[in-house]
Amino acid sequence: MMKNKSYIGVSLVILVFGIIFIPKIIERIKDGSVIQGDRIDGVSNHRSKSANTGLVKIGPEPAFSLTNQDNKTITKKDYAGKVHVVEFFFSTCPSICPKMNQNMLVIEKEFLGNPNFGIISITINPDTDTPQILKDHAEALGVASSNWNFLTGKQDYIYDLANKGFNLYAGQNSNVSGGFEHSGYFALVDKEGNIRSRKDKNGNPIIYYNGLEKEDVKAIIKDIKKLLNE
């Protein structure tokens, strides 16, 4: 008898649940929001907000320790919490560097005064580009940002950093004008030290931005703004 009463009680609970909650579940299915409970909504919205930049994480920025134009040691930690752009160049470059420098100045001007943005220019000809030479070079360019560092160090270290760390080619070549050759691309790094990029029209990461192309400069400026707001 008691067993029958238990079955009846369970049946009543199931009946009440069906009357009260099943219509609501059906309504949520119709709205396409059956999995969007209040707590799930909160997580979902947070993820959407984080992902809406559309920028892919390529990998971590390599660690480095180099000397800037003021003869101070600069490391990756000095850019922690800052969105920044990295390039490899040399001050006596007769080919692509002047255009890269001018395009980097456009980027600097866009974010001048923003303490959360910076630029790193690393020479691939450190025997010539001493801190004083780099300081003179920065002044000649008209660099205004205190967060734009021109860095030098040992050549082998810099080449490893370029070729193995960033995967941006740098090397010596006596057959080319200036005696050195290097990538004309800019690396974009977020506040957490991740190299980031947008996708191309086919949905593939571009990985780096062409420092010689105006369209890529416009693109990197837009993407810097996105990362500053993350």
C-alpha cells in the first residue's frame, strides 16, 4: 500500500513538472534559445565579446633582452600589458626600410600618447647601429613616442630572434644593396604577449602585416584598436 502511494506521489510530481515547465522549454526551443540559461548567457556573451575582434592567436612573442637608443636594457616584460608592433630594419638600409619607417610613423601618430601602445624596431646591423646611431636615427625620423624603442645587441642573437623567434627573415647578403636583407613585415602583439593577425578573404590568418603596403598599414591600425579594447 505504501509502495503504491509512493508511485502516486512521484507521478504527481512528474505531472506538475510537465504542466509548469514543458511549455516554457517548448517556447525556448521555438526561440532557438534552449541552451541559453541566465548563467550560460553570461559565459556565451563573454566569449563572443572576446572573440569579436576576429583576430587569430598565432603564438607567443619570443622573449628578448636588447639595448635601446638610450642605452637601457629592454625586454619583453617592458611591453607587458601593451599592444605593440615589431619590425626588423637597419638604419643605413637603402631599399625598403625608409618606407617601413614612414609607415610606422603613421601608426605612431595614430596612437601617440596612448600608454598602452608601443613599437619595437630591431636592427639587423648591430655592428653599425649602436645606441647612439639609433638615437640619431629616431630623432631624424621625428619619433615622438617614449614607447618606441630602437633596439640593438649581438648579431647572432638578433638573427635567431628574427628567424627562429618571430619567423621574420633577416640575413646578410653581400650581393644586395646595403649588404643585408630582411622581411618587410610587421608583427602585431597583444597585451598578453601573443602574436595576432586578421584573416584573409579565404579565412586563413595572414600572420604578419606588410609594412610596405598602405592597405596593410590601415588594417593593422584597425586591429590595434580592436586589441586595445579587448
